[in-house]
Amino acid sequence: MSEAKLFTLGIEEEFQLIDPETRDLRSHVQYLLDDEHTLADQLKPELHQSVIEVGTNICRDIHEARREVTSLRANLSKLARRNGLTIAAAGTHPFAHWKDQLISPHERYTEIVEDLQQIARANLIFGLHVHVGIEDREVAIHIMNAARYFLPHIFALSTNSPFWQGQNTGLKSYRSKVFDRFPRTGIPDHFGSLSEYDNYIKLLIKTRCIDNAKKVWWDIRMHPFFNTLEFRICDVPMRVDETIALAALIQAVTVKLYKLIRQNLGFRLYRRLLLAENKWRAARHGISGKLIDFGKQEEVDCVALIHELLAFVDDVLDELGSREEIESIHKILQMGTGADRQLAVWEQTNDIRSVVDYIVQETHLGLE
């Protein structure tokens, strides 16, 4: 078996539940969960009842992941339509207000709201989470350390939340700034070993900061219950093709870094403080701005750095069978991210509901 085949994929997308007439969010997730359907345990409620998460099974490769993501979106769309709703994929809703949304009546969410208060109640956001399977957690912690450098590049490609409560925020990803209010978020520090990481988690549990490691919400984390590295930094993209392209890139980065470690080669580790500068730039400008190349100690166009990243992972793409999926990254660079396209609709129409209509249309592209 090829080593690359060991790096399975799991993809989770969070969707908005939309009233087709008003284009506003509807707190109707329970209608979908109570409906008889074939999605079984692949549907999950989230903190707000206007959010629904859909997760794939463990996928052996990117092609299986595409089939699952497409099928799940299509089936969720039909389920929503049967209940008088539609689904939309964007990091924030263009005009809905969190105060109008109901909180899901689940013990976990009740605890989070009790702990975080208005920070939790205002957390009306929608993300993409990509799990890459890694059996050896000691290796996983070192891959996580190195992969942190590429998080802003990947994040910039996903930016899809320029609006908040009816206003153009001036950011390509306002979602990321909403989530920054939570504790234990953002790009993590690097850890010298698995035991150092485990001791950190044990200390937080011992001192009652958390009850388990699921309340560590970093942009990249070792999943506490599965042997996966979970990339959590991305806005949920509008199109299936964009989700699959980002998942393919995340998997390729993981496999490339794994191979370097196996060859006793390393990738330079940078401090969280520096990486946070690039994350801010990605949130503010998406792919249209500049990121810092810390090796050269200079600003470089984000697009140029993404091309460098694609060249960095190129030698693992054929083994992963993901060259075609990675090609879609070039399409994002040409047509703009979801945020760029939302803003273009806004500039053309000056109608925030038209932006919602566009998001819904893009969300359903390629599902029939």
C-alpha cells in the first residue's frame, strides 16, 4: 500500500438554513433532524438552530470525498426543501442577526453558553473542517507544528464572509474575527513533543479550564478522539469544487510534511506571533493582498505564495491522485474567493438579498 493511502479524509461543512422568501436564517434544524431521511448520523445540530453540520464518513481518497460531499449536499438540499427551507454555504449570513437565532437545547451547548455568555450567543458562523488521518500521534504533533505556517495561505483561499448584520465589514473573512473571541482559538503554539502537548491538555482539565480537549478550538488541532489532524481555519466555501480543492490541498500539505519528517528533513518553525500576522492579512484581504515571507523577511503577493505552496506539494499529488482537484485552486485564484464574488454581486445590485440568492445558487452548483 502506498504511504499516501494511509492519509484518509473526513470533511465537515456547516450550512445556513434559509427561508427562501425572506432570505433570512430560520431556527428550524430540529425539523430536519426529526424528518425521516437517509443521512442518519451524518447530520449534526450546532450551537444555533439555524446551523446544520454535515460530515462525511472516512474517505480513502479525494475522489471518494468528492462523491460523499456532493451526495451529502444534494440530500441535505432535498431534505431542506421538503421542510420549506433552502441551504447556503458562506462563513457568515449577509444580514441575519445572532440575537434572532435560537440556541440548540443540547447539554453541551447549554454549558458553552453558560461558560462564554454573549461571546457564544453571538457566534453565528459557518466553517469547513478537514480531517486527515494520521495513526502515529507523535508524528502528527510534528506535522501540526510545521503545517501552521501554511494555514494563512489555505485560509485566504477559503475566505467567504465579507458581510455581518447587513454591513460590508471590509474584511474577506469576518467569520474568523467573530470566532477569535472564543478562548483557545487561532493558530496554536508549537509543541516539542506529544507528551508536552498531552501535559498541556491535562493541565487545562485539572484546572477546570476545559472538561475535554474538544474545547480546544485551534485552527489546527489533533482530534482528541480520532487519530486525525483537523484543519479548522477555513470559512465554508460556496461550491463543492472549492471544498474539495481545499481538502486536497490540506491533504497534500500533510503528506508532504510527513515525507520530509520520514527523510529526517524539517520545515522551519515560526512563532505563533508571526503566523498570526499572516492570518490577519488573509482575513482582511483574502487572496488579493500580501502575506509575509518570513524566510525572505518581506511582503509577497498572496497569489505568488500560493503558487509556491502548490509547487511545494506537487510531488505528492500523483500518489494521492489529486492533481485534478488541486487544479481547482487555480480556478479560485482566477475567479476570486467566495468573498470576492459576494462583494461583486453587492456592488452590481446594492441588494443584500441578491447576495443571499447568489450564495444559495453557488451552494447548489453541480448537485443535480
